[in-house]
Amino acid sequence: MKRTDTTNLRQLHYKFAPFMIFPLVLTVITGTLFQVAFATGKADDFIWLLELHRGKFGRINLEMIYPFLNGFGLLMLGVTGILMWLNTKKDG
């Protein structure tokens, strides 16, 4: 990979990572906390966690596209991260 390609890849990863990681972390945290609530028998009190987990943020309802956004974000971070890692191995 040429040096300019590597620089562009790093810039892409750097710019989009904060936006892509937030929904992924939110999904993991809300899913885990809801499972704890379910295991303790208090799931009915924490339905709002399940709504956040599915992509419903008050009036903003992203339930139909939220899984695709999460999947795309994870795929992009994974692909750009692996490509940068492979390129570092070649340079080093």
C-alpha cells in the first residue's frame, strides 16, 4: 500500500471511529444492563434500557436502521483497523 493510501486510511478511521463506536458501546452497555435486570427479576422496571438498545431515543426512532448502522460501523472499524495493522507489519 502506498504511503498516501495509508494516510487516507488512517484519516478515515480517525474521523469516523468516534461516531461509529458510540452506538456500538451503547448497544453493549444497554444490552448487558438489561440482561442483569432480567436475571434479577426487575426487567419490567428497565424496559427503557431495551428501547435504547434497539435504537429508540425518545421521539427519534431508529429501530429499523439501528442494527444496520451498528453493523456498518463495526465492519468499517474492523476493516480499516485490520488494513492499518497489516500495513504496519509490512513497514516494520
